[in-house]
Amino acid sequence: MWTIDKIDSLEETLDVLMATVRTFEDRFGSRWDMTESVGYFRRIAPGVGAFRVEVTGAEGMFKLSQEQSGPVRAQVERSFRAHSDTRRQAVGDWMNRLT
């Protein structure tokens, strides 16, 4: 569940623009200095639809091969518990506790 609010403030929209640039530029590791682009961002900000999303709740569901036969579930559990990845081991442990 969530709520979405439109941001009307030019300054808040500019903040969203700059945060978005930082997020995407950081993925490439270039650490681009956007100082010289702030003027351009200010010019385009009125045409940007910025919004705020507030998450008010979350639900989850687990799928642990319940639809499979007993022998198949047991094999999946053993495989996960023997794996070197600790997250897979934890899933295997959950499967063991829930069966």
C-alpha cells in the first residue's frame, strides 16, 4: 500500500532531478560533477513531473516448492542447505522447519 503526492515546488522538483541524476550516474562510477548543469536543470524543472511515494504497508508471500512432490521438495531443501551462499542455506533451513 502506498500514497503518491505530486510535488509542486520548483525547488523540491529540482532536488528530485538532482537526486535522480546522482542515482543513475553513481551506477556508472563516474562521479560526474553536475555543478555546471544546475542551470539547465532549473530550466527543465517546470516540465518535470516530480512526485513523492510514501509506502504505508507491505505484504509478502513465500514460495518454497510447496506444489512439488515430497521427494522433490526434500532435494531442493538439501541442495539449498548445502549451498555456499548463506541466503540459500537460510531458505533451506526455512523449508526444513515448515515441512
